[in-house]
Amino acid sequence: AQSVTQLDSHVSVSEGTPVLLRCNYSSSYSPSLFWYVQHPNKGLQLLLKYTSAATLVKGINGFEAEFKKSETSFHLTKPSAHMSDAAEYFCVVRVNTGGFKTIFGAGTRLFVKA
Amino acid sequence: EAGVAQSPRYKIIEKRQSVAFWCNPISGHATLYWYQQILGQGPKLLIQFQNNGVVDDSQLPKDRFSAERLKGVDSTLKIQPAKLEDSAVYLCASSLVGEFTDTQYFGPGTRLTVL
């Protein structure tokens, strides 16, 4: 079975400091991995995705993530947080098991302090 | 490019009533998804359509939920009868071809409150 674990339900950082949102997955199949962001009262927006090409993936708004197969991790990072980064972040795994399965993590709420 | 459209944005009903949600995907997208997002949780996939056929409905509570995409374009999700635990945001998404590497584009969602 496939699963996604976001290791922190809440993360709080100060503006201008690095951001680290952690995601671990479990899958018997080679996965595609995604990070989505959800701002209050707005739809989910894709930040970045890994689909078996380069393991370091760069996304929008300065975010990036590294796929580490040995650690089954896909952590999201940003060098310097901005107030506008405050939102809910979801790690998503998709696999082809003969059919396509999509599993969202529970989400991590990012707070950014001035 | 227009995004995924959903209506209504908000709906309040009493338990045992029926409700329907509508979704219009991005033009040309073959795959359409319905998700349920309960407060404080990540979205859960309810059903996935490829054109007008169902690809995956393994997590759809079929005794009360139904969905259709008759012409392979827009889609309707119905709940009949609603229960208190159906209170959630219902998200519609679409993707170009439905491969597991595809990016899904999400609509703004419909917030359902069941009293």
C-alpha cells in the first residue's frame, strides 16, 4: 500500500529564515511526487513535482525539493521565508499500480513571523 | 487559459437532504477528479474520470454518492442523502491525459455544511 507522512502539522519560521517542510512516503512502485500549496480560501496550486528525472526539483516562488530514494523522502525547502509563504502545504504521491493512485499527506501549516 | 470552474462555492443543507456540485475542467483536459477535503485533513480522492469513463471510484461511498461526466467534459457530483460527516470542501481537478506524472489543476472548491 502507498502512504504519505508529513512529519510536522505546523511549522513556524521568522521572515527571512529558511523553510523546511518534511515529507516521507511509502510505495512499492516508482512514484511521482508533488508539493501543492493552499492559501486560505484559494485553490490548490502546484509548487513543484518529481517524475523520475532530476532528483533536485526547482519550483515556483523559490521553493525546491530533493527526492531521496534511499530515505523515501521528498522534503520541501526555501532559503528565505516571505510573509506571503504562510499557507498549508501538501505532499502528494501518485503511482501506477495498474490503475493510478493519488494520496495526499495530511498537510503542514506554515506560519511566518515578521 | 481559464481554470477549473466549480459551483456553487458554498452550500448549507440539512442532513438527509440531497445536494449536487458542478465542475467544468480546463478545456482539453481528458481527466477529471473529485476530492473530499475534511477540515484539518488532506484531500481524499473520491473518483477519477478518463473522458466519460470511470478510472477509479474505490473511495466513493456509493450508497450515497454518485458522479457522472456524460459528455466527457463537465461533471456533477451528487450526495443523496447527506450525513453530518459529509461536511467538507469538495474539490474538482483536471489534468491533460491522466498519467501519474500529470499535473492536476484544482478548482476553488465547494464548501458543504450539513446541519
